[in-house]
Amino acid sequence: MPYESPTHTVERSLRATTGAKIVAGVDEVGRGAWAGPVSVCAAVTGLRRAPEGLTDSKLLAPKRRTALAGELENWVTAYAFGHSSPEEIDDLGMTAALRLAAVRALEGLPVRPDAVILDGKHDYLGAPWKVRTVIKGDQSCVCVAAASVLAKVRRDAMMAELGVGHEDFCFADNAGYPSPAHQAALAERGPTPYHRLSWSYLDGLPKWQHLKRIRVPVRGNVTEIEGQLGFDF
């Protein structure tokens, strides 16, 4: 399917209106999975021409996505990853866990960015970061598209490693998302150490419901972004 190439339009706007010199694109992967971490990549690309075919990772075939990630690792100015574990997701809720992963990624960059372009319409990052949210930024912004591809390939590799010893769950194929094989293994064997135990899928598994963790939201917390519910941000 043809698609428009991402541009530096938003980054140029941020530079012009805020004086930002270093702009990082941020994107996440794994929010809607039942197992594994939620992962974030922060990427700084500058204003150079992007590699051919760069776009939202979801629009790329796996082989092409992996090859493009290899190109991006040498092309971007800087990039870093941040992850929040299933335990942190259960303890904090998805919004706070997502922010934690994003902060870890941004703080992992060699230089602190002056501004951040965040994919989606909700600013889950907040102060003190200067954030511009962009719906479908992973398709329209070069730095966010780069972060999207790098994050997806890194997390997929992590899930394949976590799947060793849990082959019935097919994590290498589904990355912790609820594929038929994953659901069948879950019903038969119960959650692995890598599953999120506060999530609603356990309500449909009477044999394993006793493992569900009930998290009490902290008063005053920002509204949860629960990817398991299928919201499109």
C-alpha cells in the first residue's frame, strides 16, 4: 500500500517557535500486549533526509522493518530505549508505566532534548518535558517514525528471547499479543512470569482467576491509557 513519506515539518515548527535545537521523536510499542514490557524509543534525527521507505513500523513487513532498523541505527543522530516491566505495569497502571519507560528512554540519550514529539493525542509524558503530540506522528514525522521502527524491532527481539522455555505461547510470533496460539496456551498453562496479571483477560480464565492482581488507582492520577481495551490513540 502506498503511503506518504514522513517529513521534518513538525520539528522545523518546534525549532522556529520554541528555539529548540535538539528534538526527539518518541514512540511506544507493547501497550496492548498481554505479556512482556511496554517499550519506548526516543530518537534524534536532525533534519537530514530519511532512509528510503521509512514509515510507521506497523506498515512495514517484518523483514523490511528489521532491515530498516539496522539502517536507522547508523543513520540517526542518537537513540535510546526505555522499558517498563509487567510488574511495573501491574503496580503503576499503564499510563504511569508508559511515562516511566519514556523517561528512561529520554534520559538514556547522550544529550537531553529541548523538545519532544510524541506519537498520539495524549501527552503521557508531561512536565518538565516540552511535548508536542502528533496524531499518527509515526507516519508523518521522521524522528517519530524512526523511533517507531527501532522500538518495534527491539521489543520483538526481547519477546522472542522471553519465549524460550515457553514455546507454546509463540511469543516470537505474536510479541505477547493475544494470538489464538497465545490464548490457547494461556488457558491450558496459565500465565508465565512475563504476563500482566492486573489485566482483564484473566476474568475469562476461571482456572487462573485467582492469580489476578487488583490495583487500586492512586487518587489524583491521570486517566489510564489501557491499551488492552483497544483504544486508538
